Amino acid sequence: MGDRTREATRVEKLLEDASIKLSVVVSNITGASARAMLTALVEGETDPHAMADLAYSNLRNKKPQLAESLIGRFDDHHRLLVGGMLQRLAQVEASLKAADAQIAEQITPWQHQFELLQTIPGVGLKTAQVFIAETGADMSQFHSPAHLAAWAGLAPAVHESAGKSWSMGTRRGNKWLASMLVESAHSAARMKNTYLAAQYRQLAARRGAKRAAVAVAHSILVSGYWMLERDEPYRDLGPDWFTPRSRPGGPDPQTGRPTRTPRPHRQPRPSRLTQHRHPGQHPRRPRNRLSQDPPGCRPELPRARLRELTGQ
């Protein structure tokens, strides 16, 4: 997959050098429509409208934009380089196709587990294959879901020294499984009406998109652990799992679990000036009366001090 991405990037940069802006109109530079237009360019076609007619499906609605994007300075050395890149792309895709066929044949003994994992939102063909290839679909070798998450590198890393602990992000683990699960987390986040999408939105608003993706990947990994351990498909908790329940204390209609009672709001404490000991008593006065008296209001002086001041 990396070789294919690198060759596609080289093709796009070379087209930019020739002032051909095909990637502005076409989302996938290695798709069928773009491949047909590039092949025509390599073969010596110079009419942009004729090359725009090679588009397929919905891309035919953008013929004027395609014809405009294909106008540039595509010289002989561009044809030579792009032709070689297209050949290498074809070779890489043929190798990937052969590898996919071999993987599909080798994963046949775990076909049941393979189908179970694909019931998780966001988990597709590649992620399920990597999950089985890296873990062996045998959860008995892991003591708990936390053990599996730590082994995969989706658990927090903690550095402890002299009785003090510091968070160090995620720990090192199986980079192949972790990267595929994070990619599946991004796919699950774009879905609607699912628990994983609601979890991603809630965490992304507070902690950021990257931390939310790792958290969702951790949830996918834990779900896969229990699904393979119990031999059961994925059961979605619903998008309203993180919202307060309409019936506090009653069972959830989806899972049957008791709902969480919302925490009551605490009332603000009354201030010292308005707090009464019992009905009918005046409010408490602050200790420093001089600092709390309104302007123009002075406290009464003792009688002896008042006589000294007045000379009586």
C-alpha cells in the first residue's frame, strides 16, 4: 500500500510540473477515469475535450472542468516519466491483488471470527484480517481486555519514579494492529446513530480529535476481545448512551442494564450577610465592621472616648 501511495504522489507532482490540474477535479488520481486520461496523455493525445470524454460515471458531469484541467505543457519527458509511473502502479496493484488472494485463502480456518469482527462499525476487511493475523483470534493468551490493550499499544503509558507518576501518552505496542484500529476509529466516527460515533464526538470536543480516535480504537479492541471470547456478534449500545436517561433508575430498553441516575445539581451556599441563625434574627455581621459599613456611616464611639473628644 505504501508503494502505491508513493507512486500516486509522484504522478500528481509531475502533473503539477506540467501545469495539469487534474487532481483538482478528480478526487482519486489512480481511479479508472484518471487512469484512462493519463494513458491518453502518454500515448500523445493533445485534445482536452477528447480526453474528458474518457470519464466514467458521475465524473462525466464535470467534462468542462476536466477539459480545462487537462490544458498544460505536457512534453515528451513528462510522457516518459508518467508512463513509467503508470507501469509501476500496475505492477504494485497486481502484487497487492495476488497478496489479497493469498490472505483470503489462509484466513479460511478463522472465517467465523473474521465475520464476527466485521460486525463492529468501522471495521472492514483489512482491519479484521490484521486483527486475526496479529492476535491469532485466540483471546485465552491475554488475561483481560486491559492486557490486550497494553500489548497492542492502546493503553496509557505511565512513568513512575520515586513514588511519583507521569503520563507518557500511549505505550509502545503492536504498531500494525494499533494503526489499523485507529483508522477504523476514524471510519466509525463518520457513521451516524452508533455508540462509537457518539463516543468520538463527546471526547473530541474536550480532548481533541487524536485522543478521541485512540479512545475509540481502544473501545473497538475491547469489543473484539469480548466478541471472540464469548463467540457473539457486536451489539451496539446506541448513540444516546452518553446522554441522561428519560427514566432514571429504570432498565435501558436496548441493553437491559440499569440506567444511571443524573447527579443532582448542588444549590449555592448563602452568603454570610444573608444567612440567618433562626427566623426573626438579624443577619450576621462581618468581623471587620469598618470595612463593610457603607460610605458615610460610622460606628458609635464609647462614651468615655466621646467625652475626651468633646471636652465635657
